[in-house]
Amino acid sequence: MASIPPNKTLYVNHLNEKIQKEELRKALYYLFSQYGRVVDVVALKTMKMRGQAFIVYREITEATKAMRSLQGFPLFDKPIKINYAKTRSNKLNVLDGEYKLDESNTKSIYSQMFSESAFSTGVTTVSRKREHEDDDQDNKKIALEKSKDTNEDKGEEEEENVIPNRILFLQNLPMDITDKMLSYLFVQYPGFKEIRLVPGKPDIAFAEYENELQAQTALKVLDGFNITPTNAMKVEFAKI
């Protein structure tokens, strides 16, 4: 049997069929976007497509890296199986046919997965309000730049006072994030123990590791990670 040539689309199967479609799509996005620009995530709940999904990257190298790194990853308590998609013969005709996934369709993952309807709390991604606020933000930048130098020294002193330890403080999280979704990001680094959410404050959480060196490894990789198109996660050592 001829091997499938490398391409930008990954076929993922052996997924937990009990998970809701949107929760599954978000979990797959969080997991696979660590390895490159995810153009789309296709996960259908039809009988023929249950337990399967397609991850579309912008570059073949990104898809290859993700496949090698996540092969067998225990997502929702089941080890996933990953291969390159048969782009000209799979049920969705991915990248060539009825369900065309190309650059013209790149907004689908963002508009569908991170739109207003995706967040019951009313958090939006790119809204008209934000567009109107851009001009105001530009004006504010000028004022902020002037105070930046003064505050920079103070900020550095505060950071120095935070002693490296095994607990990480996570900020700027999406409102509907769950501890399980966060754990998929942090469990990939040795020594991970648990994620702790903060009641009443859905935009922050804590990640605990066995020791400070293991926590530091995760911090270096995940600080600034775009957990959604509008949420660059901030990771730092917790103040204990």
C-alpha cells in the first residue's frame, strides 16, 4: 500500500465520540496550534465521521511537526491517531472539492469557533466595536510610550522579586476555557501535575509542576502562546 504523501491536512481519528463537537474543535485547535498556523479544524458528528477530524495547516512542515509530536497523545482519555489526509479521496474532499479548505476559507475557524455565539459570556473576537477603538488605542500608545521607560524599571524589579517555583500563573485566558483544555497544553511538558481554575475569575488559572525547572520549561514555551486569535496567554511564576 502506497504511503500518503505529506500535505497540509492531517487526518485525526480514534477521537472520543462522547465529546461535544464545539468542545472537541476547540481542544484540537488549542493542541495543534502549538505547532503552526491552523487554518481550519473540521470535526463532524455524522455517523460516518464520528471520532474523526481534519486539521489544516498553512505549511506542510507545520503539519509534519504536529503529527510527529502528537501521535498517540491522550486526548479526552483516548490516544489519538494521526496521518496525512488523502486530500483527493476522503469523505469531505478536503482541499479539493465540496468542502474546500484554502486561504479563502481561513476565517472559518475563527468566525465559527471564536465568534460571539461561541462565548455565552459575550466575549467576542474581532468586533466592530474593537475596530472603532483602534484609533483611540493608537492615541493612547503615544502616552503609554512616554511612561514606559519609567515603569519599565519598576516592572523589572517586581519580576525579580518573583522567585522561580513549581507553580505557574496563567493570565488572559478565554472566558470559556476549562481545566481539561488547559491541561492538554501543559501536560506535554514533563512533571505536570494539575491545572487549578480560580472561581469567579475565568481569565486566570494556575498550572503546577513537580519542580521549578519543569515549570520553567513550560513557561518558556507557552508564555505568549495564542490560545485563541485574540488571547495571547501570559505565563509567569506564581507569587508564593
